[in-house]
Amino acid sequence: MADEDVTIHTRRGTELRAVLRRPDGADTGRLPAVVLCQGLSGVCDVVLPDIAAALATAGIVSVRFDYAGYGGSHGERGWIDPPARVVDAQHVLAWLAAAPGVDATRLGVYGHSYGGPIAISTAARDRRVRAVVAVSGPASGRAMLAAARPAWDWLTFLGRVDAERAAVAAGAEPTIVPTSDLLPLSPAFAAAYAELLGRTGEQGTSTAVRGAGLGTTEHYLLSADAMLAYDPVDDARKVTGAAVLLVQGELDDIALVDDTAALLAALPGIKEWQRLPGIGHLELDHGDGLAGAARLAADWFTTHLVTPLAG
């Protein structure tokens, strides 16, 4: 199951760094294939390699990628732009569908954390997608921004964004803020995440990665505009041809269960919601939790992409 580094181009010529994973012995026949969409960190070398390995074992090709402006991809750094991430995923899907040895009639999309809604939106825009798995995915950009904020802080934050927009319109440079200022973590999540990063050998999670600088520990405040406008629930209503699995810890304080219920209700086709008791957001980013999520994803894609051909 060797990885192959590839370059994928988007509509404006931006080069995306991507990694293709094929199953062992995949030199004959055309196989099902899945695009893997990362969460907030935007880089494909954390969390997603575990998913790719599980899919390869199940006989499924996958490609994971760094979003434009993140990791090894080109593009302007520092913006969290969900609609732009969907466009990136669409181009990656188009590339994968045309790749040698891939069956373009058996395509899927996987999304982890903030990649979950990206996967759903991608499926809404490409009817070739037959299966989707979203793990720990927030139901909207607004929900993700608001999750850890009390009401007074939420209103203050919206006022800051309004003021920033006015300042930029008048000619000011966009303000760069710590990522934790844009997306504050709950005390419980922050403590668990600090403990995770303190372990030997950990490289990070889908929420953040080690390192510093624009696009890692800092982002533009006006990223909030694109996040506030992003509505995957509306996109979910358009996913008519794909079977969708939502996986979520019941103690998730980033992607709230109540918000996910609205997303589930909007999906018109085959759907399932795996709610994991006693599990939070971070637990599905590493260790046994991630391994369990990978198994659920592999089983879902096997059922909806592999098994139909055998039958």
C-alpha cells in the first residue's frame, strides 16, 4: 500500500499537493475510489493516512490533499474558506475519477471534522458520488464559530467581524488573529488537546497541527465571513444519489449533536447516524477512536461502493 505524491490543479491554476493510495495488487481492474477531506488544519498528513490505510485494506483507492493555502499546496495562506475548500475537493474528485485503475461509477467522499460538511457539499455538486462518510462534522460554519461561545461573547464577536469588514472596505489591511481567537476551544477540549500534543510521537490532529504562523496558529479574522455564509444543511438536501454515514461522539463540543440532527433530517436518501456514547470530538482524531472511525468508514464504503459490484 504505497503512497504516491501527485499534483492536482484547480480552476485558477492553483496546484494542490495530494497523496494517492492504492491497495496492494491494484494493478488489474478498476476499483472504487474515495476523496479524503481534512478538517480545520487543512493538511492531509494527520488523521487521513489512517483512513487511507483502512480503505486500501478494503480494496478501495483514496486520494488525500492539502487545501489551497495549506501545507504543500499553493494559494494564499491564512484563510478558512469552506466554499473554496469545496471547490478544491471537486477538482480532486474530477482528477480521481479520471485516474488509471479507478471506476468512475463508484466514487465516494470522506470528511473528518470540518472536512465532514465539505464532503457533503461535494456530493451535492457531483452526482457521481455514491457514498459519503462524515466524522465529527459540524453542521455549519456558524455552528462551529458559535459552539464554544456564550451568547454575550457571540454577539461581541459578530460586532468585531462587522467592524473589521468596514475597516478593510476603507482600505485597512485585514487583521490576523490567533486561530484560538477565531475558533475558541472549550476548556475541556483545550485541556485534552494539550495533553495529546504532549505525548511522545504525536503529530497533531485534524483540529490543529504543530508549528506556528499564518494558516496554522493564526488566520485572518474575516475568514468568519465565509464560514458564516456556509450552509451545508442546504447542500445536504441536494444529496440525492449518495448514501451518507454521519459518525459523532455524543460529548462532542465542537460539532454539537443538536446541530447534527438538523443535518441528518435534511438528507433525503440513504443515511445513518452513528452516535458514540461517552466520546468527544478529540477522541475520534487519534488512537482507538480514530481506528474505530476508520473501520466504520471502510465498512460503509465497502457496502455502498464495493459490494454492489460483487452482487
